[in-house]
Amino acid sequence: MSETRPLLEVKDLVKHYAVRGGVLRRQVGTVHAVDGVSFSLGVGETLGLVGESGCGKSTVARAVLRLVEPTSGSIKLDGTDIVPLSKSDLRPVRRSMQIVFQDPFASLNPRMTAGDIVGEPLTVHGLASGEEKQARVAELFHQVGLRPDQMKNYPHQFSGGQRQRICIARALALGPSLIVCDEPVSALDVSIQAQVINLLIDLQRDHGFSYLFIAHDLAVVAHISHRVAVMYLGRIVEIADKAELFANPRHPYTQALLASVPVADPKMKKLKPMVDGDVPSPINPPSGCAFHTRCRYVIDRCRLERPALAEAGTSHQVACWLNDGTGRPE
């Protein structure tokens, strides 16, 4: 992993959706899907982004790639802010950033062969055609553990793990520097998950690209990530090196996430839940710290002021008015 410069810099990223109602479809509210997210991703690094369903992880992934338009904020890829770029100016930049979606079946065109699917980016960007394209597609199939003779098969003729390998091959076709993985193994069996994760690690070692890895499975994140960012209700509440975050979680929400991981030991006493209640609505998020409605360490300041990410050690940032979530003020 290189630490010389960031490949991706996201600052104050915001994505709001209008809620409309009534006969005239007037705006009656706003969904705060992503509400001021900032992070960086180094060359050859994997940043894991975790959190409960609905916290905004996938919206961040799509906004970073301009698949959804950000409401505000900046997204710098290799030093260039891609937010103000027009569609025509963005087109060559898209070669440097690709995505692997969660559902490997829904993200593949059932009417195209696997070879045509993987080779389509080469055609769209005018990089190869004819025999040259076929040779490149065959090489990509080999890289992801598929046979070149399978290029003529259709998506329904592959297993779930094989379909995800096709998606990975398609993402590799243009030689990107950034690959966004939006829960790429959550739809797969556990045994197949390990194979796909190991494939991603091997490909990163061979090609040196960076991953923004979205997941809710902490075991998967611990296996593939260099750093981990924790999201809650549209904001990052903690970000740290993987080993540091798992050994010394500072934010109460991160502590609750780690405490909720099942332990394969029937003799171990089950921990008492660390949080109560449900996640607040992103249409009407709480004032101050969004987690204060469920936090056991809440103080008055939490209800009134929203904490920003602050240094909490070497390569460790946390957005909490309490230094380590134990009830002791800073």
C-alpha cells in the first residue's frame, strides 16, 4: 500500500433527495441520505465502509462515481474534482473508476454473452475490436478464474460466484485505478465469499488499484481492508486503521457494531445489547449527534451540537464528544 498521495479525496459530500406529496407533488421533506462525508483513499489501499442498512454507504459509492449527482461537496480523483465536470468531460475519467455491484445477476445483461459483457467497455471507449478484443477478454477471464471457452455462455449458465467474477472482469477491462465494491459478496454463499474476496486481494496485489469496499459484514471488512470508516445516518462517525479500529473502537456506535458480531462459542455469555431503539428517520434526523437517541453515554452537549471528526490517536479519527465512549469527557 502506498502512502505517498491520495488517489481519491472526498470532502463534505452531501446527497439529499426531495420528498414530494400531494396532488401538485410539492416538496414536503428532504431525505438526508449523505450529510457531509469526508475521507481519502490512497493508491493501492482498501478503505472499508461499514454501517447499518440505510446509513448511506451505497449512496456514497454511487455519488463518488457520479452515478447519482451529489447535492454538494467535492470528489477529487487523482487531483481532479469530478463534480463540476460535464458528461462529455467525465467520459474519459470513467475509465479510471469502475464498480462491482451487489447483485451479480441483476447487473449483467441476460441477452448478452459473458464475453460480450466483459468486452463492451473496450468497444464503448474504442480501445479494442475484433481479434484484439477477443484476446483481451480471454485474458480477463483467465485473471478472474474463468475459462476462455465460457465466453460464449450467457449469465444464467453461471453460478452466483462465477457471475460475480464476470462483473469483476468487466470492471478490470479498462485498467481502472479505483474500483468501488458495493457489497460484492453479500449475495453469495459463505464459501464462495472467501474465494471472491481472495481474488480481489490477489488482483489488487498484481495491479495496484484501490478499493472503496462497501459492506456490512465486519469479518469480510477485517479481511480485505487497510482502513475502516464507520457510517451512521449519513455521516462517518469513526475512521481508523483496521487493527486500531477493531482493537480500540472509540465511538459508542462502533463499539455496539463490534459487540453485535456473533461468537461461535455456545458457552460464552451473550452480551447485553449496547444500543436501544431504531435508527432515526433520515427525513427528520436528530439535532446534535445523530446517535444520541440510542447512546448509553449521552450528555447534554450531544443533543445540541454535532461533533466533527477529530483526532483520537495515530491514524484514528472519531466524531464523539466523549473521547472513547466510556462516559469520560475529553
